Amino acid sequence: MHFKINHDLSKKTLVLPRAALQLSKTEDEKTLDLLVGSGYILVKREDLSVAESMEAIDQFSELAVSLLVQLAQESRRAAKRGNCSGCEEDCDLMIPPCLLEQAGIDPDEGLDTTVEDGRVIVTAAEPDVDMPDPLEGQEEEILGMLEDCGVDLDGLRMLLRQEGEKNG
């Protein structure tokens, strides 16, 4: 079951709905564990029963599938759009590989574009040596699982870099 909590930003505390505590059978617990990450908080009793653990795994599996679908859709859309961060819609411009080769640009490498005096200028992408790979350090098994689930890793890299630029 999902609950929406409207957070009063003027207060330093957040109250969990009593109904949520009752449904989770934690209303009488003096201490609860919080697992906190960027964008999420998980609240649980310290020791879950076997049945509660199984139910939690089932719920987390559903959540994981939902998150994977979201990552796959967004990463594929980003990969199709390329580095065009101003677009909200899919960009369908395609430059034939033979033209790129005639210009000395490897069709398998990235492209940079600039707009100047009514012209679109396409050049080979310069490797961004200042920007490390945002997927560096991720376990190979996780990356393989993401790819198996339809996540475009290049698109995911673009999205992570864009988020990093926004969050400075």
C-alpha cells in the first residue's frame, strides 16, 4: 500500500500517518530503522519476521521492476535524442554514416553539434576528460543486469551527467 505525505517544509519533523504505522504493525514500536538514500527513505521494524521479510521482498521486487522500466525508457529516449539536452521530444535526425566517414568522423563515436548563423555544425565529439564516467565503480553484474533489462548504458551516462551538471 502506498501513502502520500505532504511535507510541511516550515517544520523540521515529518509525521508518518497512523494508518501506515498500523498497517505495517509498527505503531507500538519504540524504535524503527531508517534506510536513507538520495530520493528515498525506507522505514522498518528492526527485526522482521520471516513472513514480513518475504512480503517486503515481494514489494521491493515490484518497485525494482518499476524503476527498471523507468530507467530503460528514459535511457533509450536519451540515447536516441543524444546530447540535445534542450529537447523534450525524440530527435529523429540521422546523418548517413557515409557522410560522416567522408567528413573523417567515425560513425560509431559521439557527435557534437553547434548552431551558428542559421547552420547546424556537426563535429566529432571531443572526449570529456574532465567528466569521469558516471557508471565507473558500478559492479559489472549490475551493469549487465541493467543492459539485459533494456537500459541503454550510453543514454544512462548522458542522463547521469546532465543530473550532475544540474546539481553542480
